[in-house]
Amino acid sequence: MASKRDFLNLLDYTPDELKGMIDLAIAMKKNPEEYREALKGQTLAMIFTKNSTRTRISFQTGIYQLGGQGLFLGANDLQLSRGESIEDTAKVLSRFVDGIMIRTHAHSDVTGLAEHSSVPVINGLTDYNHPCQVMADMQTIKEKFGKTEGLKMCYLGDGNNMTVSLVNGCMQFGLDVSVVSPKGYVIDQKYQDESTVNATERGTKVSYTNSVEEGASGADIIVTDTWISMGQDGGEQKLKDFAAYQVNDAVMSMADKDAIFMHCLPAHRDEEVAASVIDGKQSVIFDEAENRLHAQKAVMYNLMKK
Ligand code: CP
Ligand code: NVA
């Protein structure tokens, strides 16, 4: 069997490979009919141990639009929930389906599934990262600005799975990025150090700061995410700690005048983002959500086309 590839982390691909997938996503969006039978007769197993609106629906609709079918497997559907191993699950699923998409908590479960599966595995979000979302984000940025290189992104919020993938996406697509989080909520120092080295190698800049003004100043793209991710607690205290880190009109006025606002959704209006911003003129959130469909079709095509 030819060696299969998985889609677990944006850093597993070259910048050219990722850019090629985004160009394909844009082509598929313009002309979906041309790809109607690209994955004819193929089945994608979709394992979810966390909730999802966009990821579930875009994968299921996406594989259908490519001529295949999606098989939704919720948290309690598989014997995995009764203790069957990741290894056996991977080997058994590989005998039935042509690809596996998984959204779950531990990133190691996804890498384990990929290691023991003979079909491609796609990461639909873990506690560590969310690469599919950032493919849609990069597609959206390319559509809005006509390019990704040379732009400046500011991510304002919790150091979480979106932070990791946005930083990786920026370095792969040629953007500088500043990450603004309150003290105590910045992603691990080890990851900060690694990302700084990786960005330098690719000729981009990544910086981490607690200062909103320093991070947002002159940005072309302002992004945020929920302050409390799936599986996290710490509600009331966290809301207090983040109070000065909301994306509001004052933050948008620090950015470039043509800046766009992005959010992977689901959003919490008047927590991480003011309603006036997310529902305002600079917001591109629904184009971004739609692009999950096109970007995911391009990822599946790349991995599963025989
Ligand atoms: N952005 C995103 O992944 O949305 P869902 O959680 O609804 O899939
Ligand atoms: N950080 C969020 C992203 C949701 C798409 C979470 O993990 O809940």
C-alpha cells in the first residue's frame, strides 16, 4: 500500500503543500460540480467525543459533495467508550472505511489512532490544536486580502488549541502574529520557545505579550476565541481575569483601519468579543464558518483521492 498521510498538525506539511490545499479549496468553492465524484463511494468515519456544529456538518456535507458518505460516531457509539483500545479501533475501522476524522480531548489519542490506522486520519480538534479551523481561516484571509504573506495577525485571548494552530498557520502562510493573553493564560513557555524558532526559520515573527495595545496595534486581522474551551472549567474567576482582554471597538481602533475580525465560533457575545464588533462591518465570521466546508473538502481530497 502506498504510504498514507494524516492531517494532525499544520507543521507536518510544507508551506507549499498547505497553500496548494487552500488554492484547491478556493477552486472547489467556485466550481463544486467539478469535484462531485472525486471521492465517489468512499466513507469517512467521524468520531466525536466533544460537541460540534461546524466541524460535524462541514465534514458530513463535504464528503457527500465529493461523492462519498460520512458516518457519525458519537461519544457513546463505539466500544472505545467501554475500553476498547485506540489501537484495535484504528485497525478495525481501517478495514471498513477510507478515512477517519476525530474530535477528542487528548492529542495522544489522535496520534495513536493515526499510528495504528492504515487510512488517513484527520484531526477535527483536540485539547492541543485545531488545524482544520486554521485552514479555513487562511482561506478566508486569502479571499479578503488576496494574499496571506506579509500580513499581521493579533490573537487576543486564552492560550489554547486555537492559539497553537493559529501560530502554526501564520508561520506556514507567511504572516507575523502577536499573541495577547492575560498573565497565567499564556500558552506553555516550551511551546512559545519552539514557535519562535520555527517562525524565524520561515522568516516570520511571533510574539507573546500581556499588552493589548502592543499586540493589536496595526494588525490586519484581529482574532479571538472563547475564554472557556470544551472540557475546561474555572468560569467566574476566568471571566474576571479576562475582563480587560475583550475584543471591543477600542481594540479594533488600534488595528489597521481595514482590519478584519475573525472567530472560529461558537462565540460568547460581550465576553471575549463585543456584540458591536462580531456583528459589525469588519467581522467575517460567517464567511470563515462557510470556508470550513471548502477547506475540509480540499483536505479530504488531498488525503483520500485514490
Ligand atoms: N469552530 C468549530 O470547530 O466549530 P464547532 O465546534 O461547531 O465544530
Ligand atoms: N477553543 C475552543 C474551540 C472551539 C472550536 C474549544 O476547544 O472549545
